[in-house]
Amino acid sequence: RNTAPAPLSKPFIRAVLNHYSTQLWLRVKRVPNARMYQVRLKAGDGEYIDIGSFRQARTMVLQNLTPGTVYSIQVRALGGSTGQGPWSDPTSRMAT
């Protein structure tokens, strides 16, 4: 793992999965030098809300979601020389 300070790249959301009701499982391509990943989402045309930080890019479980609601999700990497990277392109998925 490269630990040299460097700006963080934009994350890529690989998948958003519906494994269980009221949850979405998010998988992101790992960003070099990221220490954590911050996730935000919004329902419909609402405002984005921060739902927490996660240590692993492989599986981030977004919980307590409303079934039948379409959520727009974004992720950014934390760490590097700038403290945080840019937000990913938004991805939408309906919670079941």
C-alpha cells in the first residue's frame, strides 16, 4: 500500500445491491491512499445527507432505508494530501 501523501482520485461505484429489505449494499473501486470513504444519499429530489464513513470499499451497508424509495448515492475518499477527494458520479437504486 502506498502511504505517500497525494490527492485522491474520484471513486467509481461498482455496484449497488439489494440483499435485504431496507438496505442497499454499496461496492466501490478502491482509491489509492484513501483511509476511509464517506457516503451521502438523497431520496428523490431532496437534499443529500451524510450517512457515515466506512473503512472498506468492498462492502458498505446503507441501512434504515424506506422500501420503494429511489435513492441517489455518492461516495468520496478521505485521506491523501487534501483530506478528501471529489464526489463520485451519482448512482440511483430503489430500496426494497
